[in-house]
Amino acid sequence: MNVSDSERIARSLAPLGYVPALSADQADLVVVNTCSVRAKAEQKAFSLLGQLAAVKVRRPELVVVVAGCVAQQEGERIRERAPHVDLVLGTRAVHRLGALLMRLRTHSRTLVDVGMDEPPDEPVETPGAADRNGVSRFVTVMRGCDNFCAYCVVPYVRGREISRSPEAILHEIRGLCAAGVREVTLLGQNVNSYGAKEGICSFAQLLEQVNTVKDLARIRFTTSHPKDLTAELIRSFASLEKLCAHIHLPVQSGSNRVLACMNRRYTREHYLDNVAKLRNSHRQISVTSDIIVGFPGETRTDFEATLGLMQQVEFDSVFAFMYSDRPNTPARLLSDKVPEREKRERLHAVLALQDGITAAKHQSLVGSVQEVLAEGFSKRPAAAGAAEGFGQQWTGRTRGNKIVHFFDAGSDANADFIRPGRLVQVRIERALAHSLWGRLERDPAGP
């Protein structure tokens, strides 16, 4: 979501004459887009702001903006912690950035805008130089969250759920595809509840409409809440040809006691049943997840239940985090905090277990041919392919969201066979820790 917001910010600045700068020393404007979902992310944001204070001393004309969740959470307090900041921009004030920058010309103190009255269907510009690539883009379908999990700051900094209209979403996607985008990832804090409050279509029905967009090759979405995963959405993985076989389904814990304390409103058994139904719907679906270790009161038995669930599900990958107290959340008031050392040990155990599962899954794909959406040249060292006389190394993702680095062993006459946005067939030859390596399979009868 923060990547998407950063893209929105960059696009909103382009009509004002701003272009990306190589460094803060060369910039007229620096926007620090922040996250507060974990304490470490918030600490890193204020550390960066401290570094910018020195730049501001050398160049007083530099405009410093703090945006995102820390801006929303701290508001006026940022003036005290970082008085060199010129503008504090809340999570739903991005569309007001241009007007606020104009106001700064006549104001001598920090402007703070943390109002939550953003229109759900604000106009969206077509992609430009600020986009992360020309192939794949995020499209926000809803903002905010109504779940109030005990550890989570999101409802307090991003507000309550509000869904965009299907018409606005489809209009944006068609514009992106006209500009060359081939894959979209639909974003929401809980896409499974899309449209419920507004009485519009369900998320599965929205996917059906997106599936009809001309020139769109792939659809992804994130994030799903297990309690709201419907049979209709599960069937979509079998019925919609553009929907990628991957779902991110955060479990957070394998202990029913901890899940109840977290206010997750599902059980271990319910989660496992969801996974079984997903795999029955699409045999090759990739399932990824989030896991929090060291939630207040988590016992060794609770933690072992999480490891057991990981072994049973065999996730393709997980994002694992140590619990940290966040402002306004109920969990910060809980006693029986898990010691930091124990949290670190549990995190390392989760990561070690998942590394083994991921390695086995990657190894099982060696020898297979995978459809890969070519995104561009790989930043990974190309020594392996270069040693075999191959050309430039490319990168892309499978339908199951696995990163693939690959080479084309074809002749120079066919050098344009691969291009960003093309769906290609790659034979997997090596399994790496976090990615796969292969070579292009040329289909003489292909396009």
C-alpha cells in the first residue's frame, strides 16, 4: 500500500513540474513516505528525518514532507520531534499535496493535514516516469480497515473501510493497459470485504469484471483476511484465466488462544479448511502468509502450534515479524510481554523452518516449464548465464509469484523475442534460496 501511495505522490507532483532527483542534496523537495505498522519502521523514518535536518541546514530552501502512517499517527507532534519538516501529510490527504505545497510559499511554520475526508474515487493519472515499472502496477480498490486486530495500527492511521466504485477501478485499469501495463495487483487492507458496506458488487464479482479488460494479462490481489474468504472468491482461481494462482492469506499464529487474543475472529481449524479449499480449487496455487511471534502472553506451546501449522500448510513463503507495541492498539495494554531475546529466538526458528520449506518447493520446480511475465533486465549478478555464453539476464515472476531470473540462449536475430510485458515460457534449471533460474523455451509456433 505504501508503494502505491508513493506512486500516487510522484504522479501528483509531475504536473507541478517536479521530476525525480538522484539524491536529497540535489532535490528541491523530499517526501518521506512512512509506515508505522512496526516500531522499527517508525524508528527508521525518524532517523531519516534526522539526516535531512543536516541537509536543510545547508540548503534552507529544501522542502521536507512527511507522509503516510507516521504522519497520520503523530500529526502535530512531528513539529516537536522534527521542526525542520515543512509539511505533514496524512494518509488520506495525498490528493491535497499540490495545494498544500502552494500554501507553503506563504507560511513560515509546519503545515499539518491529517484530515480523513478523501473522496474514494479521486481521479487517477495514467502511468508515467514515476512508476516502478511499465509492466505491473498496483491499483487501490479500497482503503482503511474495520477489523481492529489487537496488535494493528492500520484502522487508526488509515481510517475505516471505504471501497472505490467498480467503474472507477475499471477506468483506471483500462488506462494503465492502454499505456502498456500487463499486470495489476488490486490492493486493500482486506479485499475480501470489498463493497460490503457500500452495497456494491462483491470482490469476486469485481475480479470477473477486471478479467474482461482488454490487453490485461494477469490479475493479482492482496491482502485477504481469512475470516472473510468466501467460496465465491475461492472458485475464482479456477474460473478466471487471468487471475494468478497465488493468495496471500495472513494467519499470524497457529494457536487458537493467541488468535482469540489478537481478535482475528477465526480459528486454526477454519484457516486450515480455507487452505484445503483453495488447493482443491487450484492444485498449483501458491499460499503465502504473515506470522507474528512474541504476541503478549504467547507461550512456548502457542509458538509450537504456529510451527506445526507452518509444517502442515507448507507455505510458499512468509513474512515473519516480532511483535511490537503500537500506539492506540489494545495489545499495548496487555501484560505478560514476551522478552526480546525470546522473540528473536522464535523469529529465527520461524525463518529457518520456512527457508527449508521454500527450498524444497523451489527444488520441486526444477525441470518444469513456467509461464513468466518478463519485467525487465535482472539486477542480480549474471555470472551463471554469462559463463555459458548467454546474453543479458532477465527477470520476471511466475503465476505463483515466484521470481525467475532467466537467459535467452537464442540467436541475435531473435534478440527482440523477449521484451518487457511479454509472457514467455522458461524452463527452470536451478533453485535458489529466494528465486529460480532458468532459460527461455522458444516456441516456433508462438507469437
